Amino acid sequence: MNPKQNKIRVALVVPHIFLHRDIISNVIFSPGTLALELAKGLIQHNVDVTLFTPGPIDTVVPNINADMSYFESELAARGDTYIDLLKKHPFIFVSLARQVQSELISNAYQRANNDEFDLVHIYTNEEDIALPFAVFCKKPVVFTHHDPFNFMARYKSVFPKYSHLNWLSLSLAQRKTMPENTNWVENIYHGLNPDDFTPFTDTNERDYIAFLGRIVQPKGLHLAIEAVNIYNRTATKPLKLKIAGKHYSDTEKDTYWQKQIQPKLSDTIEYVGFISDLKQKNEFLGKAKALIIPSTFDEPFGMVMIESLASGTPIIGLDSGAIPEIIINTNGILVNKSDSDTDTAQKLNQAIANIDTIDRQDCRDDFEARFTLDIMCKNHAAAYRKLI
């Protein structure tokens, strides 16, 4: 902490409905975890943070919630949990969630106008509600979005209208999906607590490539499977591909798992399930020969990549979105996508064959130089002070 810096008061508004202790443990939601870590870490940079979330959440900073009573009454009448309602009646769930989010954002703006805060930071993907009303907030408002801006129709149709507002990007690649004249305040990479991830330095043979993430087609798991199968056709010692993540076989519109992944599982292509425990994730990544990121869409960042580097494990990734900003010569191998899946898989196979040339200590060193939680919080605090 720099004692010479004036203390500032920030409302960190995370309107996504998953920010509720009854929901967040049952879903994959890295922006929520990042928000909680940011709120805690900002304290060390002379920032008084108040966290606005739809429901109560476990945090060390003051926490203001929306009125969830009507939402809870609807759940009680149906005999559902939040997750039950989301699965059975997604439109009702989203409609109720939007009401809660609107109230939360309105409360934050009103409190800022009453001089309770010096700045409001709207964080996560529901900020489209907050955009048109930012003009009524008398204090600076800054926005962070966690997807490519052109990823969904409801985002890409509205965000360009508000490109003049204050924006923080997650990567330079993410900026390419917004208009050239967007008012970018700062580019701030995500960060992790170094103590949460330990490199595994044992001499045991590393006999698998790790894939960790959502199992949907844009993540390119089918390419990783093909690459490992190509490698094993000529390898003296075959490698496994160990797949960790959530698939969506219970979703009628998504048949990727059933049609393209599940039939290819074998002795060397193994699904290990969903890993939520931090220590298990660290071990899964740390004991792998490499992490493979064959994403074919414009990744705005990619948390699993810095988790891998923190675990001392190199990365093999396609040149999509922000992946080239994270993979450098000393921490992994970047692969150029081809128009042909077969050609792309062959290039990934070549990277697998060469990945042992990467020094694992260099991976951890790069993480500590660029992607720690303290760096992320320090850069946010500086951006806030620039705006104030």
C-alpha cells in the first residue's frame, strides 16, 4: 500500500445473478470469483470497496444486496432452487434476474449521487442495463465486460452506442470487437493469488495433456482429441488427453458432447469430470505435460491459461483472440489456425511433440511478472484514480 495515495471510495457492482452464495458454488463463473478477489485486493491499494451483489455473498468488504424476496417467493411457490428454475424455465429466471439487477444498479448510482462513493465500477456481463442510465450518475462510472463484445446479439447491438463511456478491457484482442473510437481507460489482465497455485517439481513422468474448460464447440476440444490421436500413432510412449470441465448433454440445443466428444473417449482420451476444488485444479494442471487451448473463437482472455502458468505448466494454444497475448516464446507454443481442422490438429500435434523445450520455471516466472492478483488490483486502483 502506498500511504501517499488518497483513499478513494468505490462501489464495485456485480449485477450477475450468480453472485449469490446459494448459486455460485453450483456454477462455473470465473468473473464472480475475480470480482471477489478484486474487492479484497483493492484494500491493499487504499481503496474502500463496497461490493454490490444480487444476493448475499461471502466477502471481507461491505456487501449491499438487492431485494430478492419476490424471486424467493416464486421459488418457494414452485418448490424449486435457483438452479432448478434456471434449467426448467430459463425465461422466467432471466426475467426475475433482470429486475433484481436493475434495482441493484439503481441503488449504486443513487448512493454515488449522495456522495457515498467517488466512482462506480459496473463489472460483469449485465452492464447493458447500466449503460443508458450512467448519464444520471454524478460520479465517474467505468465498465468491464467479460465476453467478446460481439459475442451475443444483445451485446453487439447496444455496446457501440455507448463507446464514449469509460471502459476497461481484459485484453487488446477484446478491444478489436468494439468500435475504434471506444473510450478505453486501461487494459487490465486478470490475476491470481500466487499462493493458490504451486508448481509441481517432482520428477514423475508427465504422461498427459490437460484440457480444462467448458465443453462447447468454440473451445475446440475435438481438435485436441485429434491432435493427441495423431501424436500417439507414432509415439513410442503414448500420451493421454485428460479432459476436465462441464459438458451440456442435458441441453437439447447443444449436442456437441454426445456427437463429437463422447464417442471418442478411450484409454487415451479420458473425461475426468468437473473440477471445482482449487487444490485439485492446481494438481491437475501442475502434473500435466502441457495445457492445450484449441479455442476457435476470439477468447477475450482465458483464466485457465494463467492458472496453468501459475502451476508451472506450459501452454499450447491457437492464435485466437487474446491467446497470443498470453502465450510467449518462453511459456508455450502458439499454433496458427488453418482453414482445415485436420491441418490445425496436425499443427497442434507438432506442438505437443516440441513442448518439452519449454522450461517450466519460466512459466511460473512469467505468471509472477504479469498475472498476479496484486498486479490486477494495483492497475484497477490506478485506473480509478485516473478517472476521479
